[in-house]
Amino acid sequence: MNDDVPLPEKLPPFDLNAALSRIKGRSKLLRKMLLIFRKDYAEAGVQLRTHIREGHMEEAERLAHSLKSNAASLGANELAAAALAVEGALRAGQHKEVQDLIRHLEEELRPALAAAGTVE
């Protein structure tokens, strides 16, 4: 089965070579993962703030964890670190600090969403 789908050579902040090696070179799957990433996390900052405002800390923590894991698997290490910081602050009950961390996460997320949108 031919799984070759053209992908850019570089797609910052994603490390496509690292991501491809994790999924055994399946470029079609990587393209799909990038598109799902963009769809699933397009409103992550808003969703995190809504969960926190509504007192749904477990949901906020779960969203941050999921974003961290997906960003890491796609090689977006700075974004993964930002999501980890949000997740850790939520877990530690540091609700004042988490707002600044979410702003930083959004700064890291913006170029990732834009880049993921270019593989359509």
C-alpha cells in the first residue's frame, strides 16, 4: 500500500521528521493527524478558560494533557512544554498563575494551528 502524501520538508513548529519516525513514515497518517490537531485545538485557550470559569478543573486538566501529548507526538516541543505547564498548574491548584500560562500556550499554539492548516 502506497502511503506517500506530499508534505512540506519543514513545517515549524512541528518536527515532521520526528513525527514521521514515530509513525513509521506514514505520511498520509501524519497529514491526517495535523488536520485533526488543528480542528481539535483551534479553540483550546477559550475552552481552557471556560472550563476553569465553570469550575470544571478536571476537564481543563484533561484538555491540557491531551494537547501536550498530541503536540509532543507531532514534534511541537515548545507547545508541548507550554501545555505541560498549564496542566501542572491546574493539577497544583495554581489558578491565578494558570491564566498567564494559558496566554503563553496560545502564543505557542497560534503558529502550530496556522502550520497545520497548510497541509490541506
